[in-house]
Amino acid sequence: MANNKDFKVKNGIQPTVYHEAVGTVVSSSVGYSFSNFIRKEHTLSVGSEYSILTDLTISYDGSKLYANGTDENVYQYDLVTPFDISTASYSSKSYYFFNETAHSGITVGFSVDGTRMYLCGAYQVSPFPYAIWQYDLSTAWDVSTAVYDAISNNLPASRYAFFKPDGTKFYAVDDYVIRQVSLSTAWDVTTDSNDNKSLDLTSDGSTGSIYELNLTSDGYTLYVFRKPTGDYSGLNVDKYTLSTAWDISTATNANESYTIDPYLAGENRRRGVSLSPDGKYLYAIGYTQDQVTESTLLFTTKTLDLSTGNVFEVTPTSNIQVSLTNPAASGTSSGATLLLDGAATNSYDIANASYDNKSFLVSSENVQPNGVAFSNSGTKMFIAGGIAPDTVFQYSLSSAWDVSTSSYDSVSLDVSGQTGTGLSDLTFNNDGTKMYVCSTTPDVVYQYSLTTPFDLSTASYDSVSASVTEATSPQGLCFSSDGLKLLVLDTGSNRVEPYSLTTAFDISDISYDGDFLSVGVQDNNVQGIAINEDGTKVFVAGRENTSVYEYTLTTANDVTSGSYSGNSFDFSSEESLVGGLFFGRKATKMYLSGNTNDSVYQYTVGTEATITYDSALQWSGGTAPTSPAADETDVLTFNTTDGGTTYQAVQAIDGAK
């Protein structure tokens, strides 16, 4: 098998082709990567069961989720896909615990085998001010089979308890202090005895009440989840290391802290959090929206297996660490070439968008710009002019995707022969050899060919057009990534009108799908539209409320399956009359064109992957290279002569295209 990776390179380096044997990259994932916190878009709504949640937990195999609320019940949910709450549904099973606890403010947990359930409360009345209530489940993990068994005898003040996986210890939380308790009989809280070992978080300056704690499976790492003082919306995570496994008194602050917001837009009060047993997923409950949200905490390792080849390619979808394995024996040279592609850990994240304080004024060429688009490399920008004569203008960016580095190429294409005075937007096919513009008078999309991709000077009209009269005033257009769907944004009806193409990106044979996605509830004057690569999200920019809105499609590229996700971004600080919308650089950047200030604005809507390296890799110059940008590829070489104890690492090419 041969690797035929071929690419151009910046700085005048010639194209390179690799034909060596392609090696195997072994992937694995570990949890607790809070620096790689990725909030998922979906939630589990539990409002039909109760209105105020207080705690939740997930089974060890991820097939069950349990939540309790102010109605003194524990409710059970079944997950079709383990740990994925988008596949969860209420199992119609619950347990009413008021007869034992007489209080709703409790936390819930289970033994590893699911045959025992525990409720921990901080405000129980006589005979015990604090207690763990123990229940036996005749059917493992079936909360409806729970029977009250016993209550703990010697529990220190606590409102939360974390059990050691073998059931011989638990760790009780009281505001800022964690206390260690042993059980002489595993999982039997009536056999508890205080170890007189504790960790006081105030001793190192930590503030905020503890909401949850989690010890890794080896007992050497502790994660503490705290509510920031006076703030219910965020969540702080502090890391501690234990010099003796499972001995909380040996814990010291690792000085690694994270601040995360585990909620979707609109949630402003947290009531509890829970980690999956392997630390790969974080679940949070919200006070105002009665929802459980899920986030990913995965850290991925990519290991190059030198016994399988000497050329490797990695395109990360998250932050990763690179290492090598199975080199030749000591005394024999063994090496590898890695083609490391830049990638994004998250993208299209308009709920957390931020303005880059970068813009570009285009009024020298055209006032009131409408559509905006970029080349695949981010080094060319195109503007659909909003004032007659209808013209598309071309710009170059000296730094890819940095709109502030734009300059006019003195290249333009007059399309008024087709659009008249109604040019409203433009877009390209995937390789830049076709360009499309839409017109409001008449309601038509026109197709052009470019003999040199993304070079307007080589453009010519194909004498191909498509009538889109279902849109009474088309202001935006975009294609699905496969080119078989054309979406037209109609500002007359505030709808997304879908059309199907027989041949990808060929609008000569197009048909209306017969249905649409209404977006008028969010904005009554929509102007720009975009769709993500997998066709599961559509974005619309509107003038009425100066915001970009996100819509989720349950069927890819089918806007009739779309619904408003609740995520939006207000851009009113920059522009009041948006003209066009575009996502670039692997969708980590968003661009808006505006009529008020005749400018294009740049925003960050995602995070590019961070690459780290095993300590055995020793870099030329002593410092590892920075991670490649999302649209670039770095070429790295590794060589060892001591059997892999150390590798000499070199960045051979920086920023291949």
C-alpha cells in the first residue's frame, strides 16, 4: 500500500509526494480532560417527570441514568447508546423516598453491581442530622425494585458521598471539607467508621461549596467540582494528587483548575453534576430549564506503530497527544514521517461566539455589501455588491482567514446582465470551479464557470440558471456539501426553501422539494444562510434582532426536519444591517458582511485542536512546534537509534496546504 499524499507548501517549497508504506495509527481515549471540555448540543428534558432537579447519576455501563427532584422521587431513564443522553427515554420506573428521608435535597448513587442504591442528605432531622440511606434492589439497576434496608451510623456532616469502586470506603462532602469513611463490609453503610482523615479545601485558598468529587480508578487523582462563590451558572474543577492511593489526607493541590459552563444557552442556574465512572462524560442538571446536559471530557492519544509502516497521517477531532511504539531494536535506526493535519475540536459554536475585533471596509469598491464568501484556503474573499451595477468583487488575504489583512485584487465580475439590480448573495461549489449568484429581481439563481478555481478573472456565465420563484425575495443561498441540495433564504416569507439537484452543483436540473423551514419566529428580516458539512445544522442571520440563529436538522440536509435549537449570537455591537453570512477555517471562524458600515466582520466560533507530544520526543531547538492551523498540514519526522527510549523530532514542513 502506498501513501500518495500530495500538497503544496507555503514559502516556496515544492509539492511533495510520499510513496512509503503507510503505517497504522492506534487511537485510544482517556477521560478527565477538562481542558478539552466539549459541550454537546443535545439535552435530556425531564420536566414531564418533575420541575426542579437536585441530583443525577449514571450507571457504570452507561445504560441507565437516574435523577431525583423536589417531589421526593428517583426516576430512571434508559439509554439506547451507553452514556449518550440523546438516546435516553423515561423507563416509567421510579422510587418514592420521602418516607425515609423526609427531605428532597439529597444526592443519589449506586453500588458497582447496581444491587444497592444510596441517598445522601444534609438536612435530615432526628435521629441523625446527616445520613446515608441504603436500599436493596432485587433487580440490578431497576429502581422500582428498591426496598429500604438501613441507615448509616457514623456519617460525618455530609450532603454528598463518593464510593470507592470496591465498596470499602466512601468520601463524604460537607461544604469545603472531604472526610474519609471506611466500611468493614463492602457496600454496607451500617459498618461505617470514620478514618479521621480529611481534606480541607480552604487551606489552599479554594472557595465555593463542593458539589461533587470524583477519584480516578487508581485512587491517585481527585477532581473536586465547586460552585463559584455567589455564582450558580458556572462550575469550577480543581485537581488534587494523592501520594497514597485512596488516602484523602495525602492529597495536595495539583494547581490545575478549570472553569466551565456545562449548560446550553438560556440555563442560568446549576443544581448538580455527575461524571461517568471513566471520567469521559460530564452530566449537569439545570434549575430553570429542567434539563440534563452532556459534555465530553475525552483526551485522545495517537500512537504511531512503527512495525506497520513509516508514513502516518493524523487528522485530529480533539486535542491529542502523539507517541510512537514498536521501533527497531537499539542500535538500528528506526523512524517515521507524520503528516499532521490541523483540525477543530469544536465548530459552528455560535452560542459561545466572540468578536475577533477584526474587520475590513469594502466601501471603496461597493457600499451596502450583501453576500460574502471565501476560498477553501482562506486567502481569497468575495463580496456580492449591493448597489448597481451588480458586481462580485475579489480580495486577497495576506494571512489566511484574517479578514483584517484583506486587499482588493482589482478583479471583479459584472453579473448585472443576469441579475439586473437584484444581486443578493453568492456561493461556490466545493473546488471553486463554479460560482452561483442569486437575484431578487427576478427570483433566479445563476451559474458561472471559473477555469482557475476562485479566480474571478477566469469566470464566465454558463448560460445556466434556475428559477426559485417559491422564494419571493431570495436573499441568501448555500449548497449541501454533496451539492445535491440548494437552500434559498427568502426574506419575503422568512423561510428556507429547499431544492434538489439531479447532478451535484448542476442547477440546470433542479426541483423544489415542496416544503420549507420557517424562521420568522426568530427574525422577521432574514438575510444570510449557511449549512454545516454533515447537513445537521442550518444557520440564518437576521436584521430584525441582529442575530445569527441555529437550527437542528434531524435528517441530514432536510430542512423540513429542522427546528430552532435555542442557540443564537447577537452581533449588534458590530452591525445593524447584516448582508451575508459565511463560516470558514473548518468552521472555527464566522464572517458577516454589513450594510451599515460597509464592512466584513470576523468572529471565533470554534477551537482548533491542540497537539502535545510524548516526553520521549526530543525536538530540534528544544521546543515542540505549535499545532497546525485547521486548514494546514505539518510534516514531522521522528528517528530513534536507542530502541525508542528517545526520538529526535523535527518539523520538516510548517504549514503545508
